[in-house]
Amino acid sequence: MKLTPAQAALFRECIALTLEAHDEDAMTELCTGSPRRELENITKGVTRMPENASAICIFTLGQLHSIYASITHAVVALPSEETFHIRTGFYRENAIALANSMRSAVRDCMRSDL
């Protein structure tokens, strides 16, 4: 997946928000499909991206699910558009569009394998 620095920052913030909301590993795994350490590893992976250029990041299907779940969690958990934008640097509708694009890309890949 090709990510811009802003998209990588969104992933990091949404994962951080998810980790803050669920201090127990079991709850984190229930809500994202991954244990806490896996979310931390995803965050480390997108942190290594160049700050001013897009980069290719390779994620497993499980990692994509966890990122998707973290984005959707942030959309629901942050109470206002302003709070969402301040925390993530994205407008809520753009974050939702990114999550939907991820879902569509995975669906298209699954169809092309058939």
C-alpha cells in the first residue's frame, strides 16, 4: 500500500487512540483483531516512513484489519469534528473515505485472486 506521510500519521494517531481506550490486551484484540504488541509494531512500521515523501508499506490482511478497526474506532470515539481534526490532522469524512478505500482495495485483490 502506498501511503503519504499524512496517511501514515493518521494510522499512528488512530492506533494510539485505540491503545489508549483499551488498556487490557484482550479488549484491544477483541476490538482490532490484534494484540497490543502487533498494533505497536504497525505503528513502528509506519513511523519509519520518510517524513516528506510517499512510501510503500506492506501489511498483512490482519494488520489491515487492525488499521481499519482503529480508524473506525477513532471516527466514533472522538466527540467532535474539531477534536477529530486536531488529534488526527484529517477531517472525519476523509478518514472514512480512506478506510473505505482500504476495504475496496482488499476486496478487489481478493476478487482478482479468484
